[in-house]
Amino acid sequence: MTRERAEEILDGFKGKRVLVIGDVMLDEYIWGSVNRISPEAPVMVVDADRYSHVPGGAANVVNNICALDGASAVAGVIGDDEGGRALKGALDNEGADTSGLLAVADRPTTRKTRVIAHSQQVVRIDHERRNRLQPETAQRLHSLIAEIAGTADAILLSDYQKGVLGTELIADCVRLAGKAKPLTGNLKPAALGPHASLTCLTLNLQEARMATGMAALDSEEDILAAGQALLDKTGSANVLVTRGADGLTLFSANAPGKPVHVPAHPVAVYDVAGAGDTVISALTLALASGASSIEAVTIANYAAAEAVKKVGVATVTRAEILASIP
């Protein structure tokens, strides 16, 4: 792919509307220092001095799309609580359409609270329920999604196994997308099956191994077999296996047995947290902008290389991606 073609695809990101559906959450941080041990138990006492929060899970995908100049809408479930209001406010500030966020009283907003002392994580506290949505809540969410999907250029499923993306909802999204809209997803192994026939399904190596039941993916032959098995299992047009420092491998139903491997770009890696969200965000916007599957993967690979240069869960911009392309 030439730099001129990459610039054309990246220009197409502007204003493309991506509906992100999945498990939104709030990442909270309590920052402080440790100077003593508790007299009550052999544990550290953290003197907290500040607090911060950022969108996490599927909400971080929304952040990525907004940073890439896409227009993101989000559909999911939050609690009728302070965490839910904080998450909705943060997404509103990013310019996202949050009309698809459903506040419910019977489950809390998913929150990951990390206590950080002297730049080290001391403990993480999770506030969540992972059970399936109540039927009434699921029906309300399906109705909201059906209303919003008509205005979307692409649909993205972001699965963290918190109960939102059930089999019926995934199948509904396949029907809503049809052949006109790209439908992408980073679905977990438990969510895969014939109902999950996406335009592009992304998994990491560990997820691919679990989804296929293979003992290990230690060789190129193993990975080739896993990719083909995932195409057969889901009926997806493409399966993208992300392999960390070894790059990305794309399997396509229209080219069985002929995967395309895109090597990772050699960069000084600071932090891989959130890189998967960057990959699927850039990939989806590229597909919505008319890129072929391999062009979209190439753009996503450059985006991931920029993301891992940054400390913490970070977003990248179109300008940063373009500047990295020779």
C-alpha cells in the first residue's frame, strides 16, 4: 500500500459513524503513597491524594474512534449510579452519541478501581456483575440498537464477557449490518458460533487457542489451522489473529489456506495496554472508508505501533498514523 493510498483511507475516517456495542466500563484510579503498615493487619496503608477515571472496555474503543476523527455512537448498559453518570459524562465530553447507553437499577456500572502507590499498582477492586441481562433490559437494548444502527457506517462489537453481547444480540447485529455495513468484533471465545458471521473477527493468540480447543499455537502450521477453523466455526468473511510482537495474520474466507501476514513495526514498546482497542478501531474505520481487508489491517498495524509507544491505555490520531508510514 502506498503512502498516498494510506492518506486517502485515513482522510475517509473523518465523520464515519461507528456504532460500538458491548461492555462499557469505568477505569478508576486512586493515587497515593505508602509510609506505614496497618496496625490492624499486615497490609500497607495508602495515603490517597488524588482520584481519576477514564472510559474503559468498549468505552475505550469509543474513545479511540473519536480520537481518529470518527463519529462514534455507543450502546450498552450502565448502572443507575455515580459510576454510570461519570462514564456517560466522559463519553459526552469526547463527542460520542450516548443515547444508546441504558441505565438500569438491577446491576452496577462495571468499574475497575486500581490503587496506585509510588507508580505501582497495589490492588484492583472490581465492581461488576457478569450474568446475562434481564430479558426486559435485553429487549430495550435491542430496540435502541435497531434505532441507532440505521445511521451507522459500521458496527463494532466489543466483548469483555460482562453479559451484554449474548448470542441473540450478536445475531441481531449480523442482520442489521447485512451486506451494506462492515461488522467487526473482538468477541471472546465463549461468544463464537455460526451466529457470529462478521466482516472481520479479531482475536489474540490465546483467544484463538481457546476458541479452537487446540493445545497450543506454537508453529505457523498451528496458527494456519486455527485461522481456518475459526473461519469455519463462525462463517466470518475474515479472521484477524493479533500476535503481539510477531504482528498480525489475516485469514480470509475467499482465500482459504492463504493467510496474509503483516509483521509488527519495530518500535520502542512502552506499554501494550489497550493496543487491541486501537487495532479494531482503526480497522473498522478503514473498512468503513472503503479499504480492502488487507489495507485495513495494514492501517491498523501502523496504528498499533503508535499506541504501544505511549504509557498506559492511550489513543492515537490520524496524523500520528500517517507520519509513521514511509
